[in-house]
Amino acid sequence: MSTAPRSLGLWMLIALVIGNIIGSGVFVLPAALAPYGAASLLGWGISLSGALMLALVYAWLAQIVPDHGGAYAYARRAFGDRVGFVVAWSYWVCVWSANAAIAVAFAGSLGAVWPAATATPARGAVCALGALWLCTSISLAGVREAGRTAIVTTSLKLVPLIVFGLLGLGWVHASAFHPFNASGLPLVSVASSVAALTLWAFLGLETATVPTGVVRDPQRTVPRATVIGMTMAGLATMLTCTVVVGMLPADVLHASAAPMAEAARRVWGNSAGIGIGVIATLSCFGALNGWVLLQGQVTLAPAQDGLFPRAFARSDQRGTPWFGLLISSMLASALIVSNYSRTLVALFTFTILLSTAATLLPYLITVLAWWRIDRAGRAWRRWVALGALAFCVWALIGTGAETLLWGALLLLAGLPIYLWQRVSVTRGGMKGKRGTV
């Protein structure tokens, strides 16, 4: 990474953050929230507040710890190799499982425009896989190409989303929010479950902190891109999803694979529905492009430090870590194929919960790392960090027992790799290229 050209500037990085946050969630998530009714607004409020606090913590750490790798670099600096590996492994699982979810959402959005493409589960899986590997090809072409694609796709979706949200306010029906708590569950349980789902819509707030080795003036650019991108994307996402919930009947909302397109079609006609479907498809593709770019970057730093197999540090002449990129796409493909018999909404819900559970651990450890690294932090920053920590614990509980079990199994799957790497390093008498802690 240190020899790779610094190709990403402020605007590319902001576009990457916004593009990774505003992806599939804003278009598909309303269907997953349908069982909770208006009570889902409680979870939205918690998620938005928690995500903003997390973004601030990441921004502060980016100024203190210049190493690339994001949460992994912070955890390793604060707690050493073992915790660093756990964070790197967990976040890597988050990234490739997220890419499976985004690819599935891409297929759902494409199906709203071209129904024949997803007429069967097998066709939907083929569409998802095609998008995943097209984005992999773009990232293999170089970081700058992926950054330029992020700017284009972010521009094409952000403005239409804001316009849709503002116009849609006039078509929101109060009856759509009755009963307030459609699930009948205690409000605490509803808020916790919804927070876990809606956090998916904000995953990516940490995007700018991962590829700092290819960012120009990272200690200035990364914090600014993190806060600006998270604020813009968070507000636009919450507005749009809430409007969609208020525009559609609960039964229609719950069954729709592309609820925003359905809402536009019912209110403004078929052309509007097709237009939103096209925007949703481009949005999902743009988010997939950004997350695929991160796949190789996430595994690069721990591989350079000797915590991941050395193969993950292999880069081509453009500085692209091609091995980690390809392995990650293969794992995401396997997740899609192994679950393709589910409906698109069911598959999307399962994969976002798995991805969210996998990333909450790095989020939580990142907050703890800030407490340890910045011991002289200002009082108001400590309150923000405490709120971010409470939010992470709250959302982790809300993911549910099944998802936590899957997350724990995937985390344990990394243990043999860590032990093997430790033995290899001990026998070889070598240290990671960036040193040890």
C-alpha cells in the first residue's frame, strides 16, 4: 500500500462514503421494516444518532493514527495483534457478506425495471453474481477507476433521492402509521430490532478510514470525508425510507422487493416507477463498486503485518491487492448461491443482519480504542464516545440470537488462520512489514 499511488482526493472519498452508505438499504429496507409500522421511527432515530457519533470517533482516530486499515489499525495500536486480528477478520466478513446483500438488492432493483431478469430465484442469483464480478473487474483495473465510478454513480442517485423524499412527503398517508406498533412487541424490543436493521443503511461511515494509503493528505482528507459523507447520506436515507413507509400499505410494502419503485409507480405512474427502479439499480451498483474496492484494502494491512496469509498482500503494478479482492468476491458468490432459493427480501434481510453483526464488533472495539489512545480527550468527546459505545451494544443485541450465532461461527473460523500465522511468524523469525505492537 505504501508504494501505491495516492489517487483518492476529498471529493472522491466523500463520494465513496456517500456511495457506500446510500446503496441498497434505502431502496429495499422499507420492506424489512414493514412489520414494525411507525414504531420503526424509534429505531431510525437511534441508528442515525449512533451512526453520527461513530463517524465522529472514526474521524478523531484518523487524525491520530495515520496507518491504513481503519478499525484494524486502531485496534492493533490500542490492544495489540490478537484484538487487531479479531477486528480485521470480523470486518472482512462484514464486507464480503455486505457485498452479497448489495448484489441481491441490485437484482431486486433490476427486476423492478426488467421483471424477466429475476422471474425465478436462479435468474436473480445470476444477476447478483454478474453485478458482483463486474465491480470486481472495475477494482482490478485500479483504485482511480473505482473512485471515478463512485463519483458518477453517487451523483446519479443522491439528487434524485432527495427530490423523491421531499416530493413524497405530500403523499404520505397517516393511516400507514397505524397502528403505531404493528408488531405488538414491546417498544424496547422493536427499537432494538429496528436499530439493527437500520444500521445497515449507515454501514460505510468508516469507509474513508480503510484505504488511507491511497488517499492524498489522509490526516486532513479522511476525517472531513467521514463526517461530511455520513451527515449527507444519513439524512437523505432516513427521509426517503420514512416517506416510502408512509406511501404504501403495509401488506404491499412487506411483499415488495423494490418498495420505493412501487411507491413511485402507484403515485406518479409506471414511468416514475421505472425511473426509480433505474436509479435504485444504479445506486446498488455504485455501492457494490465501493464495497468491492474495500475488499482487498481490508485484508491488505493485516497481511502486511503478518496476521493474515501473505498472499493477501500481493498487489499488481497499479497497487491493487488482487488476491484479497478475488477471494472476497468468491466468498460473497458462495453466500449468494447457497441462499438463492430464498425470496430476495428474505435473503436480503438475512445477509444484512449477518453483515451488521460482523461489523458491530469492529465498531465497538474502535470506540474502546479511542478511549485508550486519546487519554487526554476532551470531556464532550468522551460523552460522544460513550453514546457510540452504548449504541453498538444496543444494536448488537438487536441482531438476534440466530445472527449472533452465525457471526460467532464465522469469527471462530478465523482462529485457525490466526494460530497458523503466529506459528509461521515464530518459525520464520519474521515480523510484519509495518512492525509489531
